[in-house]
Amino acid sequence: MAVRDTGTEQLIKDTAKRIFFFEGRFHATTQDIADAAGVNRTLVHYYFRSRDILFEQVVNEAKEQLRQTLDNVLSSKVSFTEKLRKFIDVFMDEIIAYPYRELFVITENKRHEKQEVDLIYDAHIKPFLAEVKAEMHAGKITSTDPRQFMMSLFALMAYPVLSESLNKTFLKISDAEFPKLMKQRKQIIFDMIYR
Amino acid sequence: MAVRDTGTEQLIKDTAKRIFFFEGRFHATTQDIADAAGVNRTLVHYYFRSRDILFEQVVNEAKEQLRQTLDNVLSSKVSFTEKLRKFIDVFMDEIIAYPYRELFVITENKRHEKQEVDLIYDAHIKPFLAEVKAEMHAGKITSTDPRQFMMSLFALMAYPVLSESLNKTFLKISDAEFPKLMKQRKQIIFDMIYR
DNA sequence: ACTTTGTTTAACAATTATGTTAAATACCGG
DNA sequence: CCGGTATTTAACATAATTGTTAAACAAAGT
């Protein structure tokens, strides 16, 4: 009973991710997704049964990847500066690929409170916050609540990509310039938060 | 033929703003809005004819207020540091009141390109960017493209508020702490970008 | 060739959201 | 109390979206 895998189920998910997380089209319909994937709408229901389930799967995978990334970066045994550089490098790349991803996680997060968070927190975030605090004592980072540091860090990475269209119109950034500026930001962000 | 103003039209708009810009409910229906405002759904159509028109009005007023705020802050004849402080103070307050407002403007902005932007740009943004550049030459701000400075500034203000729920769960920030941390940020942001 | 799985087509039911209309009721000012 | 405006109620039409089903077709393996 060989179930052959044509990759179409994955194609549909990837397309949904592109539409939701890259294009930021919050109320794309199953038809929109099917069209973008170049398949029949029925197939979307065939594989996922309902729009909600497709949506949920896609968001869950986004959460999982987010967790993985945190894992990878924060638990590597390297110096703080290296870790920080890698953190910025990896996250910026992901944010550029999927600017709206975190936003979907945010709006989903408001509904379901989770307990799994504790695991991530204890395993990765808490130790990293401690490292940040140590760097503050060493005078390498401006002293504040380490959580303020984290919020600033994410903000500097995520928001400019999210507000791309506003930046282009209000700051007169051209289509060609924008990716270059985002690349530059990796260094700029590091310099802003670490001396 | 006195047309008496009961303020209901405004109530509906304010409620829509609350739902869209504060609660971030991107696909709230006319029914949702009517319920939240405590009026009959028919009344929404009576005043605004269609959901699109209500939505458009609300977003346009958001844009207008945004423009006004920029006007107010950026064209006042005070020192750069004072201007910067005021900028952060005023904008943070607005962002806290309406965290999702810019996001709606962003998604709207992607559809309609505007020419009115040039007016705002020439009148306020361009001169301010020049001021920023001057401060960079004076060594008060780290030298980069002034537009990077602007993007960082907005990011530091907007994103932490936008990602409130994520911050609360992942950084273990309590409901009580959050507003305090946001208030603290005004100073923190200033210190981060100005020496 | 036969079978299985993947995919499309078409037709349909159910639901939800939008928008319209007409009549009934509530409220307020003169 | 009268007249007009504000608001509600109810009923309805329409459109969009979702979801289901059955049949046909395509492709690939054995």
C-alpha cells in the first residue's frame, strides 16, 4: 500500500506560509491559497479537512521552528558576543524570509495560553537572561532589566522588516536599497546594544 | 430641521478603532463592532453604508492623526534632544493606546501608493533627517544612514508593545509589570540612541 | 492491463457576512 | 402633544466562504 508522496501537501503548506507569513495577507481564503499553489481548492480540504486545521498546522510549525531556532542559537557553547552575533544573524534572516510570522504567533498566542513555554523558558531564555545580566555587570551592556534588553533586541530586528512599506514611502527607501539596509542592520544592531 | 448629534456615529468609529487598533482583531465583523458599541448592526450601515467605508474612514483618521503627531513634534523649534524626548514621549503614549494602528496603516499602505507623502516628507521628515545627520557629525549619535536611525527609533517604541503577549509569556512579564516596563522604556530608548 | 493514489471537475449544502428595506418604537425640542 | 430624528426590530436578498460528495481523469508501479 505504497502511499506515494508528490509533495503537494507540503506545497500547500508552504504556499500558505508564504501568503500568511511573507505577504501578510491575514484573511486569505482557501481559494486564494489553492490558486497560489496552483492546485484545486478541493485538494486543500482533501489534505487538511478545514481551513482552521491548515491554519493551525502552519502556525504550530511556525512556533516549532521558532523554538528550534532559539534552541540552536542560545544553547551553543560559545562566548556571549559570538552567541549574540549568531542570534542576530539567524533571526534577521528568518524575519526577512517571514516578516509576519511572529505576528501570527502573537495573535494566536492571545487565545491559547501554553504551559510548554515554561520548558523553553527554563532551558534557554532564563540562562540567556542570566548571561545578559553578567554582561551588564561587566559593563559591556547598558544596565537595565535584562528583559528590556531582549525586547529591544527583537524590536530592532523585527520591526523595520515588518514596516517595510512604511519605511519605503516615508523614508524614501527604494526597493533596491531596502535589502541592503536590512543586511547592514545586523552590524548596526550589534553595535547599538554591545560596546 | 435640527440634526441632533447623539454621538453614536462617533461611538461606532471609536469602537471600531478600539477593536482594530487596540485589540488587533483584524477580521472583526460589522456585528462584532455593533455589539461592542452596544448598538444595532443596522445602525452601522445606516451611518457608514458599508464595512469598507467605515474601515476606510477609521484608517484615514489614523493616518491623519499620525501626520498631525509628526507635525506637532518635528516642527517645534526646540533643541534636538528636547525634540527627541518629546518624540519618544508622545509616540510611546500613542502606541500604547493603539498598538496595532501602524500595522493597519502598513497593510493599507501596500495597496494605495500616495503622493501626499511627499508633502509630509519635505515638510518634516527630510529636515529631521538632516538634524539627525548633524547630531551624528557632532558625535552625539552613532554614525550611520539616518534612515537606519529612524527605523531603530520606531522599532524600539512600537515592537515591544505590539508583541506584548509574547513578551509576557516568553520573558515572564506579569500583567502588572508590563505597563511599568513600557514607561521605563522612554528613558531607555533615549539612552540607547543618544549619548 | 490492473490497481492504487493523486488530482480535477462539478454540483451541491451550510454557514457566515454584508447590505437593504420597511415598519415600529424611543427620544427630544419646540 | 406634535413632528422629526435616532434607534431598534424583523425580514429579506445577496454574496462569499467553507465544507462535502461523487464521478472522472491522470500518473505511476507492479
